[in-house]
Amino acid sequence: MSSGIFAWIDQAAGVALPASWEALGMARTLADARSESLTAIIFGRDVGTVGQLAIYNGADRVLQCDDATFCDYRPEPFAALLTKLIRDADPRLVVGPATTRGRELLAMCAADLDAALLSDVTALSFEHGYIRALHPAYAGKVVAELRGHGALQFATVRERAFALPVPDPTRAGEAVLISPVLTEDQITTKMIALDPAPTEVSLADARIVVTGGRGVGGPEGFAPLRELAETLGAALGATRATVDAGWIADPYQIGQTGKVVSPDVYFAIGVSGAAQDQVGMQNAKVIIAVNKDPAAPVFKFAQYGIVGDLFKVVPALNNAVKARLRRG
């Protein structure tokens, strides 16, 4: 008999990614609809607080492995243990955030268990015992309907596709400590060093994104955009054209071949609005465009538009925001 739904929590240094809570909240809704239990899966080091937060955010039970082999993410020990837990408990569905780690880990486990994986979905429901999911495809021009088959199914959930759950500190749940499957000497991958964590706002988590396009003119053109992003507490993004030109580093790229973002507000500055650009901003709730060309395609789908020189408009906008913040 199935033991309900599993939700893997992607965390680093004892802090869960917001996308993990979004996936957990969605899983809670599915579990409630079917009167099933929800189990959160957490691997790491000193993750007791994450486990407690998982219960507050909807988990009935937490399976938690606190071991030195999980200090940093490595697919071998993570996949080995998660696969074992799934075999032992026989859940109906395993969900996780569509983060880099989540996509890799759940794909490995699905392959190990010969199960369906529905990737990067924006909607999930049960129909006749099977999972039905929606996945935007072809640069968002098509929404594919996916259906999983079999007793066990996996799904990765697109970041910011679901609302964050509201934590309830009065919720009670069971925390179960588990042991790793692999010892350190059985793990072939070794962590030598890590790049320092970025101090800028993450594109994946940002509620406001300030993106520069070819109209910024060169590397120096991102300076006023960066200042605006800092004032707004926003993430800085870039189009593929600017990355290909070498004006800004690849991690800033948004779009079909870059990162998928779903902010509340998206500033498209010097962005023409071509098909590749539209992919980057299609999930934004509000788009604000700044472009000196009144015929730029971006104005056709932006909610707000400013026709003007970005090197005049952006500093003025930045000063206005600063003044508003001081008054507030």
C-alpha cells in the first residue's frame, strides 16, 4: 500500500530554498485532496531546523539524514539514499523543486526505479490515480499536458509556479532520523572546493528582476541597471545577445537557453522583445519596458512602457525610487 507523497527539500548550509517550500505546499494540497500523508525528505548537516520548518509548512513526517557525507550536494549519496527510502516506503508520488539539484536527483532516482518523471511542471493533479501535469514548451507558446503512468511517479516543480505555504508553528509532526547508504570511501565524487556564494539576489528567487538587453550598448551599460537592482533589492538579468557579446557573464542570462524566472515585476531595459526575450519574461506578473524605439516589440506585451534613452531614464527612475524609500 502506498505511503502517500514524498517531497524532497533542497537545502544548503541548513537553509531550504524557497522553491522547496513551494513544492512542499503544492504536495500538501495534493495530499489533502486524497487524504494521504506527506513526508518531507531532508539530507544535510545540522538540518534540524529545516526539518521543523518542513512540519510547520505542511509535512506530516520528516525523514532526515544528518551526516557528514551530505555536507555538500553530490548526486551519488543523495540518489542512493533517496532511492532506498522510496523502495522501502513505496510512495505514490515524489516531488521536488526544479532546481539544478532537484532536476538531477529526481531524474537519477526515477531512472533507478524505472518510473515516470514529469519535469518542470506548473500544475499538478491526480486523475484516476495518475498524475496530470502542465509543462510550458516551445518558448511558452505551447503548454504540454503530461500524464504519468505506473504506481510510482516523480515530478519537479517550476520555481515560483506555486505559492509559498503559510507556516503554522502549531503543527505537530514526526521526525525520523535515518542513516546514509554510502560511506565516504564508497563515494567516488569528492568535493575539493566551492566558489563563494553570490551576494547578489538570486534570479530564481527574485520578486523583481532588472534585465538589460542589447540596448545597453556594452559592459558599462549594465552599471545603471545594477544600481537600480540594488536599490530595489532586485536581481540583475541579461538577454542572450548581451551574454554572447561578452558584456556580462553567463549566470545572468535569462531566457530559453538561460534561467527561467517568474518575478512579480520584470524591468526590460534596452530589450527589443524578440522571441528569445519573451521567453525570459513570459512568467512575470508585470513587465515594465524602457526602450528608445517606440516600435520595439516589447511594448506590445509590456504592461508599462517608457520610450526614452535608458541612460537618462534608469538613473532618474533609480533616484525616484530612493526618494520614495526615504519618505517611506
